[in-house]
Amino acid sequence: MPKYIIERNIPGASKLTRQELRDISGKSNSVVEALGVPYTWITSFVAGDMIYCIHEADSADVILRHAQTAGFPADKITEIAPIIGPETAE
């Protein structure tokens, strides 16, 4: 299944409290369960005014449906090409 990076512009994202992040996570999880299609939220990174999420889904349209249903922005959705890291050099 394709993986996507979702860029979410959320002013003050890095200042969200643990409870606010817990609430956002819970909302995302409940929407994933209700989508009725294969979908996996892998991880998210909070940096400044952005949250960068890695999700697996059949298409960018499903990612957008998740965002709209949850009430989250999805300012940019990009399918991930090959993944590289230090081990790629070996």
C-alpha cells in the first residue's frame, strides 16, 4: 500500500499540550476505524507550526477524506518514493 507524507499547517502546533495531542490522536484513530477501507497512521512529527504525518492508504483521496472527516488540515499530500537512510549506503 502506498505511503504518504501529509503536511498540516497548524499555527502553534509545537506548543500543543500533551492532552491536546492526545485528543487529536484519538480523533484520528476513530476516523481511521470508521473509514471502512485499509488505512494506517504510521507516525507524525510536530515541528514549529507544522505536523508532518506518515500514513498508508490506497490513494491520496482517502488521505484527504480522513483529514476532512477529522477536521484536520491536509495542506499537501505527497506519495513517498523510496525511503533512504544511513543503511542505504551499505
